[in-house]
Amino acid sequence: MEHNSTFPIKQNELDMLRDEVTSYIKSVQWEQGQRAKNKDKDAKDESILLYLSRAKGNGGAEVTSVSKTVLELKKRLLPESIAIPVYLNQTLYAVQEGITLGIWIKDSYYDASGLSGLSENKSALDNSGKREYESKMQTATAFMLFSTAYKILHDLQTIASDDLSVMKNKFAGIPEVSLMSPLKGISCALFYYDKYLGHPEIVKTDKDVVDFTVVYFEALIAEIQMRKSSLEYTETILDRTYKLENSEFAVSGWDNVFQGAAKSVEFNKIQFEQIVGNRDAKHFARRLTERMLSYDFTAKKNPFQELGGFMPVFMGYGIPGTGKSMLIAAIATRLKEHCDNLDIPFLFHPMPDTLISTFQGGSAEKMVDWMKPLQDPSKLIFAPIDDAENNLQERTAQGVSAGVKEVIGVFLRYTEGAYAVNYGNSSIGLFTNLPEMLDKAVISRVQGRFKIDGARTEHDFLDQDHLWWRKLDDTMPDFVNMQGPENYSYLQDQGLAKNMGEILNVSDKPTEERVLKAYDKVESSFKTNQHLFYANLYKEIQKIFPFFSSRDVRNIQSAVSLRLTDFDLEEDWFENPEIYFKKDYETKFNMLQELMRANMKGLDFSEIRRQEVVRYLDNVATIADTDFKRKVESRVNQLKIDTEAREQFGKN
């Protein structure tokens, strides 16, 4: 869906609606429908639903007043004080602002959809005109309530508690949502909002008011999202974006950035030292966290992006059992600790396992919902996709579901192209045991890659065992009666490397024979410090691997840039954030350039370029080959089994 035009929402136009909004906050009238009244009649007396459905008197409309309830809450929560509690105040203000914006959007829909004209000539309408009028009224009401709730969430999201599960457990849903007319829509929504607020179980503290309001309006959005497919005349909603002036806030169709994603997922805390081996992966993860933390919230960009050292998409791959999930947790732990320290909002946003849907179009919609929050510039976001081969599998392979194709389509659209927005505050990590099964277009989006190969050296295996028997040693000191190594202190090798050069132990030549052959052929005509060497090498590689393209060349270029920015941020920057992290964008950028220059003094550009090209091409060859090798191996295994079976059969 292309949103082709942006309309400003002007503050002075909103000001003209404030009196109308104040009147709703003071009092709304709502007559409950039978269904809402009869809900949960058998439940125990203290049921919140029953409380909601007990209308005053004998049916008829009931008047409620949010402002009155807020005053009562104030008395209950802070009996001594004259000032309204701060959260109560912020919430009431957010609700008023939300309704004001919703009414403005409703008025705009009236004009854009031709509903204004229909309302004026209401008495003269024929049957089809009446139907169109009613249908547009419903759409106008739904869009108004959606925008209202969306604005309230936008304003309260940052001050609500991180964990809303307690409040969600108390919340029993919204008994009914009316889309008959804008007036009825607002009255019904505010009526139940007010009923909940007045219930003694819901609000126990000032902060509960914010939390409840977020839970309530999230539920309202969910209700409207469920009904949006039955609404007609929505084209004037879908074709435009409304942006509030002097603000980040925008309403773009039914898109909901906060849906199910505004809250960080829980994860186990793991330190890098607890992971054995994986030097490449640990080093990469450390660089990633330092780079993300350099993001500037005011300028909405990251100085590392300008220096060429930021990776919006990266990939970690390796055999099973080498610590992928631990690594994901360790990256999240490190980011979260630094973010807490620097007072930065952090979102851990793993891709859910339940993404692929059996419904046509369902997977695409879920994937959009997952990818949308990655465009929120107000927090740092780490979005790992574990076992990436499940959801991003090669599309041309046999038996790949339509859902996978939808997911890949959305992934590609959001990581490059018109939809791709990257401020340098979010990074998607693909983690896989089977990189060769990933879709080629997905792999070509990957700008940084590293191996997750687990324990590799004698010391790695020593440490891995040590982490296990150490626990026994703590509980029963002399129980582990074995001798330790003489010249090694445990976990000494598990620290972080200084730079990639330490880890690479670079082979001078490619290890993969076809790449080596091409390399030697080109080297007989050009030296590796000539630009023509690479131009010709790429041409040769393309003959062997037809899928090698300019995208791969760009990836090699970004790998070289990563090496050039492969320096540590100064220790004291972390201890005193004022020195670097809290500075403005320009200052940070200049400080990094200084560091980069100092770091480059010991480096040789043509040598680094050569190393990265060799590394990348070997990698391409390995991924291309593994698929073929695996097929061959499974055939060979099958033949061995057949032969063995025949022999045994002959003996019987």
C-alpha cells in the first residue's frame, strides 16, 4: 500500500476543537446494549465485568464523567495534596489530546470521502445513498477511535510500566464498541473507560492510571483492527499520512507501530565470558553494541553510519550446538546494561515463532507488524531471527509455503527500497545453522557476517568443562580431584579480542579451490595492490558463481569499512557518558573520526581489502557448496544403508 501524500495536522485547527473535547470529558451519555448488560451474569459479585454491566436505574441512558472520576481518584490516592498527582494529570491530558486529534481526523475524513455532502442532504437520500451514508459514518467513527487511541498510546507509551501483565490480568476487555456515529463511538468508549477507572480494583496507585489507560486503548485498537476488513470507503484513509506539526506523531492508514511490539521480550542475562570460543562472534557482537549506542536521538542518525561501520542486517552462522541462542542473549544483555546505564530506551524484539500463517496474506500482515516497530527512532532495537532458515528459506526450493514467500517479500521491502528507513538505531540479526538454505536475496541484504563455531582450541574445551565442574567445586570443594593445567588460568582466552586482525589468522590465499584457481589466474596478470586485480577477480568469480552480483561487491566494501572502524571506544566514555554518549551528533562524529584516524595508522588498506575479499569469496563458495554436498551426503548415506540392508538380508 503506497502512502503517497502527507497532510499536516495544524495545532491551531486542533485548538478550535478543544471546547467540544472538554464537554466529552465532563460528561457522556451511553445506553448499554443488551449483550453488554447480560455479559457474565453468573459470575461472582466482584467480577469487574458484572460491575461494568450494572447500569443505574431501569435501563435507559447513563451519564458518566471522566473528569469527576479523576477528581475522586485524586482524593483517594492523595487525600492531603492540592495538586493533581503527576501521572493522573499526564493521563487526563493525553486522553484529551487523543480525542482532539481523533475528531480532527474524523472531520478530515468527512471532507475527503464526501460524507460531509451526504450529511447535508440526509433527508433527500435514496436507499443506496442512505446505505453509503451509514457505511461512511461507521468508517469515520472507526478511524476516529483508532486515531484517538493511537495518539494516546503514543503519548503514554514512554511513561507506562515496562511490564503491563498485572494490569492486563485485571482488565476484562471492552464489553462493546459502537461505530454507529462519531458521537456514539466516543460516548461508548469513554463510558467503559470511566467505569473501569472508577472500579476500586483497577487503580491502586497514581502509575496504575497510566498503565490502565495504555491497556484500555491498546484493546480499543485491537477491536477496531478486527473490524477494519468489514469497513467500506477506506481509500481516503489508506492513501495518505497525517502528520502532526512540530511532532514525530503521524497516522498512516491503520498502521500501528505499537502493536504487540512496544514492549521488550524477556531474556536470560548472559555475559560474553560465559560463552566459550566464538571469538569472531563475540567481537562482532561487541562492536555492534558500541555502534548502536552511538546513535543520536536528537539528530536521529548514527555517526557510525556516516563512517560506514553500521550494519542494519547481519548474520551469524555455524553448526548446531555452538551457542547461537546464548549469543543472542549475550548481545541483548550487553545492550540492555549499557542502555540502563545511559538512560536509553531499549527494545529486544525477536521474531516470533508463530509468524507463518496458513491464511492467504496472514503471514505478510504479521511480518509487517513485526518489522514496523524497527522504524521507531525513539529507542535502540535489537531484532534477532533465530533459526532464520525456517522463515526465510530459499523461495525457489520445492514445497516452500506461500507464507514463507510473503515473509521474504516484506523483509526485502523493509530492508531496502522505498519502505526501508534506517536511522542507525536498529539491527536485525539472522542466526542460522544452515545459511545455504536462506533465500539468496535475503543473504545479499546481509552487511556483516560472522561464524559461530563454538569451542575450537585446547583452551576452549578446558574452559567449557571448567564452567561445568566449577559448580560442583563450589558446593563440595575437594570433590573434583583432578589436576588443572599449568600455564593457563581458566577463561583467560574467553575475553574479547582487540580487533579483527587478532582473530582472523588470515590465510594468504582463498581456501576454496575454485576461488583459489580464479585468484591465481588473475594474480598472474595483476598485483593485489592494483584496482584492476579486484575488477578482474570479480569477473572471474561471476563465471563460476553466476549469482555473484554488484550487491556482493557492495557487501565486500562494507566489510572493509567495518574493518576500518574496528576500534574500541575509550573505556572512560562508558564510565562518564558526558564525555561522548551525551554529546551532540557533530561532536560525536568528530570524536569518532579522530579515533578512526589513529586506528588506521597501523593498517594497510590494500592488505585489509585483500583479506576481506578472500574471506567473503570463500564464504560465498562454502554456502553455494554446502547445499550440494548435503544432497550428495544424504544420497551416499542412503546407498550405504541399502548395501548394509542387502548384506544382512543375504545372511538371514
